[in-house]
Amino acid sequence: MKGAESMSPEIYTSILTIAAILFSASFILTSYQIMSGPNSIDRLLGLDGMVSMIQCSLATYICWTLDTTVSNAMMVVAMMGFMGSVAVARFRKKDGA
């Protein structure tokens, strides 16, 4: 039975490269959503998506470099995203009012 350690480094690198390219495209699309969102909830959803993509990008970086020191940054990004979402949801007023 073959394990994960038998994966070719070229295949591993190409998979992570494809993931990085997809994250780059999604960052661009989400940035557009944040800037052009018709109301604050659409912008908040875009920011939540951006926080999730940052976490996934950091996880991809960990897989690429096998350096786990970035895991603390992932925790901080998650906490800041949560606190930002709660703050906007708590103090949001209707748009245009």
C-alpha cells in the first residue's frame, strides 16, 4: 500500500501551484465583490470569504514549506474575522437609513 510519502515531488508541487493560482483568482473576484457590494451585508460576506481564503492560503503555505510556525497567524486571522463579523452584525443599521 502506497502512502503519502510516495507521492512524486513534481505532482505535489503542481497541485499546490494550481491551488495557489485558484486562490489568486478568488482573491481578485472577492476583492471586486467587497468594493462593488450594493450593501454592507454583501461587503461583510466578501470579507468573511476573504478571511477564509487567507486561512486556506496559509494552510497551503504550510503544506508547501512544511513550516508550521504560521499556524499562530491562522488563529489570529480566524479570531479577527470572527470579531469583525460579530461587530458589524451587532452594530449594523439598515442601509440608506
